Amino acid sequence: MDDPFDHIRARFSRLYEPYISIGKGWYPLLLELDAELTTIDPDLRYAQIKEKWGELRVYTTSDIDVVRAAIHRAEAKSRITCESCGAAGSMCKRGSWYRTLCESCAAESNYVPHQAR
Ligand SMILES: [Zn+2]
């Protein structure tokens, strides 16, 4: 199977497993972010890329402001993008699990819209 993240995995810090656990709907977000980060800092190393509390989380070994700003923008987009299909989505909940999903993906997997308090 084709791995769209080969080049991203190759840029993980050796201290971390190059494991990327996000849904297909966020692949374009991550690829776009990686392209942006590569332009900013070709030597940047990733530490973790994952979904947490329904949001994309990207950790790197870099602490410079432009890197953090780019990551924040991608994380903000993930909060309004269905992790499953890439359509417009919002935070949904099933039991104690949170995911950002569109209406139909949420219905398919028994998630319900969640209003943040
Ligand atoms: Zn969806």
C-alpha cells in the first residue's frame, strides 16, 4: 500500500516512533503543514503526530515562533475538518471519546455533536 507519509516519517526525531495516527480526512492538512514546515526549517524533526481530543496534534523538536504558528493553524483547521472524510466537521462525542466529524460520518459511527462549554 502507498504510504503518503514516507517523507514525513523520515523526518521524525530518532527519539520517537515515527507513528502517525490520524484519519484520512486530515491527510491533506498534515501534508500541507509538512510542506510549510519544510520551507521554514528543512532540518525540523517531528516528535509526535496524532489525534487528541478530536484535534490534530503535531509536536516537533523546534520551538521557533513561525513553526508553532504554522502548527496552530493546522490544528485550528483540524477542529473544523472531518477526520474521517475531510468534509466540514465539528467536535463530536461518543461516551468519553471525542472526534471531529461531519454529520454523516458522525451518524455512521454513533457520534453525536458536542457543544463545548
Ligand atoms: Zn465525514
